[in-house]
Amino acid sequence: MRLLRNTEIDFLKYRRWWVAFSILMLVVGGFEVLAGDLRLGIDFTGGRQLTLKFDSPPEAERLRELFRREGLDVQLQRHGPPSDHAVMLRLAGGSGSDDPAGRVLELLEREAGPGSPIGEFELLSSDYVGPQIGAELRRKGALAVVLSLAGMLAYIWIRFELRFAIGAIMASIHDVLVTVSVLALANLPFDLSTIAALLTVVGYSVNDTVVVFDRVRENRRSRRREPLERLINRSLNETLSRTLMTSGTTLLATTSLLVLGGEALRSFSFVMTVGVVVGTYSTIYIAGPFTLLWDRLGLLRGGASAAPPRPADGRAAGAPAQPPM
């Protein structure tokens, strides 16, 4: 099944404008992150995690509204099977006098009771994540993303060529930075589930880019004299239907998760949804231009990529034929 047939869109014609647009997004997002607008979850900052069991099914939205009204920043999610009537509360803060867990428990005890909408509850567990552990998780999370990008670079370099690996890795770095920037603008928490989503986005983006580059390699076999820019454009048009169908079906799943998944999955599903859109965009407008840029830098340096393919008679492509002796 193909949505589009025989398209001839010149994707690389305005590549400088698309790259400039991406740089602008990165500058705006980077300013938000540097200004401290990226909300780190307690996985990275440290805080308290409470597990509560209620005597009846708890109304999550009622509890969130209660915490918001008191000015408490609490992440709430259901815990265990529905029959347990348990919820998990995650609060940023310390373990001493500034521990917000005490305020939360006092608030719930004041509002709870046999006749109240909240009902009665009991505290099952209270765990503290220290800032040192949070710093270690931050370091390991960033290392996981960097190592995944390095692994992708090595894989594509071995399977294709360095210029294609550069294009793919630049697209993946672009996807990670833009997605984190949008997350900061949306004021959603950045935690370990967000790291998992970012790693998934990297894999999705590289897979999409590899499909295009594999088509470029196939087209080079039958069109050896065609310039790389035209080969990339041709390959993008030939795989456009597949790209749109793959992205569209993936977006159906991630958008459903974003809308129906609840507050506990909000950050994860948001990163996945934004990452799919950004990854599709980068496959078309970022990977190709950077591959072409690296190829032309190789031509300027007089590297191996500057050597044009030779036909069977050994003459360089484009060289005039020698007159018969």
C-alpha cells in the first residue's frame, strides 16, 4: 500500500532554511533549559516517595486538585492492581525540616475520614531518594544517551559510509535536543521514564534514516553518474509513502497514550509523540543536508569521496574520450 506515488519534491532545495529553523528551535529551547525551566523529577533531584492504600478506589484527579490548592508539587500515579486501591506520591524535597511529606500527610489526614470523598487511608511505605543518588542517575542517564548515539554512529559508519553516519547522528542529536527543549517549554517533569523515551526516539529516528540511506545505496548502483544531492532527493521521494505511513501509525499509538494514559505517563507519552514528529522531520530535512555537507567538505579536502566513479574502461567519469590512434 502506498499513499503517494511518483512524487518529485525537491526536499533539499531549501535545506539552508530548514537547518536555520532547527537551529532557532534549539536556541529557544536551550535558553529555556539554561534558565532553569527544565523540571527535573525526584529521580534526579532527590525527594520522597510515599505509597498510600485507601479503603475505596481513590479519585486521582480529586487528590491532584487538593494538592494544587495547597501549593504542593506532587506527582501521583496508581500503584499495584486496582483492587489494592493504592497510589504512589512522589515529592521533590529534603529529608529534614523541609521535607514536604509531612505536609502532604497532614493534609490528607485533615481531609480524610469515613464521610469524606477521599475516605480513609494508611501509609504503606515512605522512601527517600537523596541528591547524591539523583546526581548519579543524571550522569548515568546522560551517559546512556551519549553511548547510544555513539553506537549508532559506529553502526552506520560500518554499514554505509562516514558521510551517511554523520548525517544520521546529526539528525539523532537534533531530535534529542529539540525534544528536551519542547519538554522544557511544556513544563513537564524530566525523569527516568523520559530518558527511556529519548532512547526510543533515537532508535526510531535512526531506523527511519537508515531506510532512506539504504535506498540511496541502491540507487547509486544503477545511477552512478548522478550527483549525491539528486540521489538523496530521489530516495526521499521513493520512501516518502513508507515514512508517512510508519510515522502516522506510530503517532496514533503515542497520541492515544498521551490523551488516555493519565498523569503518570504524561511525560513519557509526550516525549514519544514529539519525538516521532521531530524524528520524521529530521529524516527528511536534517540527515540529508548534513550528509551532503560532509560530502562536499570531503570534496574540498580532496578526500576519497572526491574521486568520481570510473567506468569499465578506466576513464574518470566525465573525461573526454581519447581519439583513436
